[in-house]
Amino acid sequence: MNYQAEKELALKIVTEGAKLCQRVQQTDAGKAVKKADTSPVTVADFGAQAILCKGLIEVFPDDPVIGEEDATFLEKPELAGVRQQIIEQVQQTIPTATPDNVIDWINWGNGQVAERYWTLDPIDGTKGFIRGDQYAVALALVEDGEVKLGVLACPAFPREDGGKGVIFLGIRGQGAIEIPLEGGTSQPIQVDHSSNFEQLYRIESVESVHSDRGVQTAVDRRLGLTYTAKQMDSLAKYGAIARGEAHFYTRVPLPQFKGKKENIWDHAPGVIIVQEAGGKVTDLEGKPLDFSLGAKLGNNHGVLATNGAIHAQVLAAIKQEQ
């Protein structure tokens, strides 16, 4: 299957979602409100989810969608102003959208895992978005528990031409490419297969609670890394590995979060992009990530993404340090 229709739609809607995010960032609507789990969420998170879901409903109405956001949160009376801002932002992209449409589109992302489904994160790296740093509009297609297509729109990602804004795309068996966010010529991307640890970069989240920094530092020493880890918000880290600008990324659960499982939308698009660029992604036990269970990677412990060449060595080092 060549996934041509899926690819065209995915590129169109993540671009529209990213443009909404850029628009919101220029206004007060870029400020965050807190969800029940205290994580931040903005007008752009909900607006982008509405746009992505609306596109998926129109072209693939039988495919369930599992997204990060839920419009139930917006029913609180004190969020009436936020709700109105979301509706107005979506209407700038889709002028015919009604308030009910927008809420329905957001909630379309409350689907269940099936043999074939989509998962999306309208803004992965909301804190990066709020700070004006890296974030990603992320979308992936999963069939039989395996990611088949992944797209990341990264509006702040630097390009070789000096501009900013990149879309990364990976399709199973077709390789990985990057495209300027505003459109233009696509370029194939590939990981850097170097295996001399003295010249390699690990990349990590800006947020220290995402991974056990103590274990990571010990692993760096064991492997002989000399460079300080690069820091980047969001799934854009997978793009950096796929493009050869970093060589590995680990999510090692902190002791206090030992049983915590990763969200599928935080990894699915990045996994296929790195794999199709020649890299490798597993959990910390070397098992493939299993996207067949639900919103969480319930069968997996942590995540390791590498350039492929160093995967076994990094896995071994993590096992010795955990």
C-alpha cells in the first residue's frame, strides 16, 4: 500500500494546524490554562486538534482518532472566554465552522484503538510553544499495532537555508523526508550512522521529569560521550535524530514514576520517521513499541531511539545502570 491519500491529507492538515499555532503564538491566546493533571494547554492545542480531526473525518470517517485533548475540559464556566478564542481561531481556517462543530471535532479525538486508527498530538511540547521554543503538530497512522505513516510539523525547527519551519514525514517502506513548512521541495533525510561515542550527541527533553537524568549521565559516562546533551522540547527530537543532528534519545522513567507508561501520541510519528531515516526505536528492554493496546504503551518500559549503529551498546549500558 502506498498511502498516497493518507500522505496528502496528513501534510495538508498538519500544515493548517501549525499555521493556527503560529497565529495564536502572536496573540494573548498563546497563554496557557492548566488541565486536571496540572499540565498546560492553550487555545492552539484545542484549535489544532479541531482542524486535524475535521480533515480526518471528511476523508477517513471510519478511522478512529486518539488525540490528546478533550473538549469536556472547556465546559467550565470560567473557560468561556478560552472556548470563544478557540472557535474564532478555527473559524479563521474554516470560516463555516460553528461553535458546535468545533467542540465535536475536538471530541472526535476521543476514539478507541482499532486495527487501523490515527493518533495525534495537536501541540507536543506545549511548554516549548509557550516559551517560543520547539514544539510539534504530530499525526500518525497505525495499522495492526504498527505505525505506517508519521508527520511532524515543527514551526521553530531551523533549516539549512537559515529559515525556520520543517515538516518531517515517514512512510513505512518509503523512507523519510523533510519539507519546508511553507511548502517547497522535499529532501530525503537520513540518520548519521557514526558509532564513535566521543563525537556523538544525546538529545533530551528540556523538562527534567521526562527522564531519569541520573541514569542518563551514568550511561553517558559508561559510553564515553564527551559532548553535553542537546536539549529540545517535543517530538522534534526524533526529527533531529532522523536528520543526523543527534544520535540517541532515551526516556528512562524516574523511580517515582516506575509504573508510568508513555502516551502513544508522544512517540508514534517520531518512531516511523527515525526508522525510515535508517535509525532504530525500541523500549529499554529492546522490544518494539506496541501501539495496539490503547492510549498508553502498556507493554513497554521507557523508550530508546538511536541512529541504529549504536542501539545495542546504548541498551546494554542502560541495563547496567538501571
